[in-house]
Amino acid sequence: MKYVLSLRLKASARSGVEYGTGTPMLYEVEGLPDGQKISIRNVRAHLREASWQIGGHVVGQPTRWTGDFKSAEEALVQLQLELDASEVAPAVQIEKVAHSVGWTRVPIMGIQNPKTAAVILTRGPMVVRVRLHDCAWAFYTEFADGKTPDRWGKDYPSLVAFLSSHDVREAKA
């Protein structure tokens, strides 16, 4: 499914004494897959400088802001490109994202059925199983036969948001 993203103004800096009269500083991204919430903010709006970042929101987790773009529109274009490229994410891309935030891929031996082929990611006792043909994923705090997932998602953007919210590097700091 093709998603067409757009920006909706959420907040502006003030110009003089009235709030909301200055330059835009926060947008909400519209047109995302169900269950996704992303904002684009200018972290230097108070200085009237452009430094735009993308932030993915996951309930119960702090927002992780990334990037340094010259405009909100440039950040949106980057987000659109990533979303378009992620319609079907290859195992290599999933592994790259997972590894960048501290997860490890477990090799699967043997030939897999294309409809059920999966990537297994681990971090301690935690496990994420990602089905390759549609990027549906399931997270288990501890993996056991017949156990219901603790969390799950239906697409690559939700997988990236979830893995980023469980970044091992931040936990060690």
C-alpha cells in the first residue's frame, strides 16, 4: 500500500507577545500507516535557526528524535523515501536496523517457505520474530512454545519504531 505523507502544523514560535504568530516549530505527520505517530520539530526555533528532526512516538516510551534537516519539508521527503523503501524490507535491512540499536540476528537453518520465512532477533531473553514477506512482527519478553506475543506490529515502520524504543545503547548509558 502506498502512503502519501503530509504535514499538519501543531505549534509555532511566538513573534512578540502573542503565541502562535511566529515561525512554525512542530508538525504532525499525516498519512502514516495505522497506529503510527510521527512528528517533525525545529529544535532551534527559539533561535530562528533551522534544525529539523523526526520523532517517532511509541506509547510508554520517550520520543527518539533523529536527523538534522534544513526544513520540515526536507525531513518529510526523507521520511517518505524511507517509508516507500520499506514497503517490503529485505532481511539485510531489518538486520542493519536491529544491529544499530543492539539487537542480534539468530541464524535460521534450512530452507524456509517464502510465506513464513522469518528473521529472529534477540537481546538477552527478549525475542522479536519478523515475517519477511510483509514485515509483520511479534515481540516476546521470553520466548516459549504457544506463548502469546507481548507486543506486535504489522509493518516495517512499526518494527523500526519498536526496535528504536528498545535501544540497548541507551540502556547502558
